[in-house]
Amino acid sequence: MTELINLSDKKVTLERNDFLKVEGSIDTNIYFIESGSLRVFVISEYEEQTIRFGYKDNLIVSLDSFLSGKPSNFYIQAIKKTEVKVISKSAFDEFLKSDKNRNWWIEVLEGLVLQQMEREMDILTNSPKERYERVLKRSPQLFQAVPHRYIANYLRMSPETLSRLKKS
């Protein structure tokens, strides 16, 4: 991934609650998070629905817009002061000309698809306790990097339910 990060020729600093991307915008950049944390969310029926988080040493992208070049409904917002390196689509396309890098990207995309399927199954079939335990096992660092109200939203439960689960 170091090779990919080195493609960045720009760094952006976001203060807490600043937006990296807003609904309806096109964003064809990939971001490497050097510090801080971000959340990806949509707004439906006047309610925010958190879909994904990114924190130190993660990549984050509005994947639908990145792949299609079209506007996206996603927001990407800093949860706390965050520094990201920006990797442009053109630099990334150049990076993918190597078979090794293209294979790496396919693995990343396959991983994202599997994570999304697992998440959908979790939300549809598992109890709040099972969802909490699964996320805690998969991403324990999430609980240090992200405020609990966002984690509760991500897990589709109230902050009070998450608090109860953490105590038990």
C-alpha cells in the first residue's frame, strides 16, 4: 500500500465535523487516512444512516462515485480532526497498469463486497447483542477511534442499547 500512498501529491486537513464529500457531489479521489477518523453516511427520511468508518492507516473512498464518475448520495465527514492524503483517479489508474497492483485492487474490492454482505446479514438477522459482539471482534479499534453514538447508528441501535451491551 506504500506504493499507492506515494501517489498522493496533496494532503487535506479536516476539522471535526468538516465534510470531505457531500451528497450529490462527484468524488473520484481515494483518501489515505494519516490521522483521525471519518464516517460515511447517507440521509434517509431525515435520519442519518452510518454505513462505514475509516481511521488511521485506512483507505476511504466514495466508491460508487469513484467507479462511475457520477454524483453519489454519500457524505464523508470527519469525526475528529483528520488528515488525509489525496490520491487522484488518474494516478490510481496509472497504478493499476501493473498486474500486481490490479490484483491487489481486485482483492480489496472482493473484501469490500464480502464485508457488505456480512453487514447486511447482520442487520437483517442478528440481535443487537450479536451485531455488537461481531463488530467488537472484527474491529476492536473502532471503539477507541469513533464516538459511541456513531457506532450505535452503524449497528442500528440506540446509544442506550449499545451502552447496556458494553456493560454486560
